Amino acid sequence: MDKPVWRRFALDEWLCALLLLAMVLIAFVNVLGRYLFGYSLAFTEELTLNFFVYVVVLGAGLGFEQLIHPRFKSLFNRFPFSGRTLLLVLAYALTLVLFAVLAWATWRRIYINMTLFHSTSAGLGIPSWSYDAPVLLCILLALRRLWRGFRIEMRRHYAAEATDDNA
């Protein structure tokens, strides 16, 4: 028996859904306020921009697990099995490097904003590092999905080769 829908979602899926809901509600309130009062809330752009960054990082991880990222299948299929295996490992390794650089840059930005600049956000006046800290959580959740996607893709890759050999 299938699990109920509310039990199938993982933390990152719930976060994406809640962040998107918050973005829609914030935009609706902002438009409503602008229409009724002729006044726009300044902090809404700050929140929606940061929520969008979180959703993009989480969505990238979800995309890897579901194997929905774009690929050049026609070029990929021209390589022999060992070449395709190497390309898969290289693609995931480069993605891992990208997430590592993003995590390092985010950590560096948090450290600098906490220690040197003590900067605050323009709209709400809260410490600017508080917008950057959730990016690290999103990166960790995306890396978990990246690992799952790598395992799924390698299993499919070897299974496809086994069926080609048996045919």
C-alpha cells in the first residue's frame, strides 16, 4: 500500500512547497497593498529574492534525483560504454565541485558579514548573513539528492549495458 501523500514528501520537498507558497502570498499582499493603498512594501523583494535562491538550490538537487536535468543524449550515446561511464562520473564530479564552491563562497560571505562588515539587510534591518545561512542547509539537502541521483543513474547505466550484452 502506498504511503499517504503527506508522508512521501521529504524535508527539501516541503521546503520548496512552503517557500513557493510564501513567495506567492508575499507577492499577493504586495500587489494588494499597492492597489489599495498605493504603497509597496520594501522588504517583500528582499524576501522573495532570497526564497527564490533557496528554491533554485533545492530544486537542482531534486532534479538530480529525478534525472530530469538536460543532457546531450545523441552525443553521449556515440561513446563506448566505458566512455559513457566516465562522462557520467565526470558530470557528477563537476556538479559536486560546483556545490562545494557555492558552499565555500556562502560560508565566506557569512563569515565576512558577521565579522567585518556587520551588515544588515535594507528592507528588514536584520543581519544579512541570516539570509545566507539557509543556503548552506539547501546545499546539504541538494548534495543528498545528488548522491541519490548518481546511484540511480549508475544502476540504470549498468543495467542498460547488461541488457545490451544479453541481446
